[in-house]
Amino acid sequence: QLQASGGGLVQAGGSLRLSCAGSGDTLSRYTVSWFRQAPGQERELVAGIKWSDGGPSYADSVKGRFTISRGDPGDTVYLEMSRLRPEDTAIYYCAANRAYWIGLLASQYPYWGQGTQVTVSS
């Protein structure tokens, strides 16, 4: 099971840190990704981090603003979000799988957290 937390209301240009914690098994053996879903939109990949080498990947829309990382000893995955924009407003979900790569599709992830709301005001 995954537990996502850290969402909230922030002004444009502000920052938030999301956390994804695993229970029952360490996240260090999973590829973990963050997805987001805005009202009326499909769930989209924001960032992911591979379990094999820790290599991250980002959507073009968040490159240079968001950073995904693992805590020590790897039981938590963080998404540091800075220079937030109103278009970043969405429910953010963390997801995990045992793949060696970062899947782009939500259907590639069998394990999901409950989602945390991020609202960026203009």
C-alpha cells in the first residue's frame, strides 16, 4: 500500500513537497512515479524514479521545476515542486511497479496511493 501526502493550497510561484510512503514492503525495490489528474483530464505522468539505478524522468511541463527523489533508506519517495503554476493544479497520485523502466501509462502501475490535492492560485 502507498500513502501520498503533502498537498495543499499555494500561490503561483510557491513550493510544495509531496511524500509517498510504502507500507508492508520497502519502496526501494520499486519504480515509483507521480501522476496527476486535473478535472476532465486524463491521468498523466509527472515524474518517475527507477528502482534499478535511481534514474529520474520528468514530463516536459515540469522539467526544471519538479524534482523526484528517494529518502534514506528509500522507504519514501518525494516530489519537490517549485515555481508552481495554476496549471499544476490537480490531484497527485503516487504509483509503483517492479519494472526496470518508468512506464508512461497509469495502467502499467498496479500499486497506487489515495491521491493528494494540489491547488495553485494565481
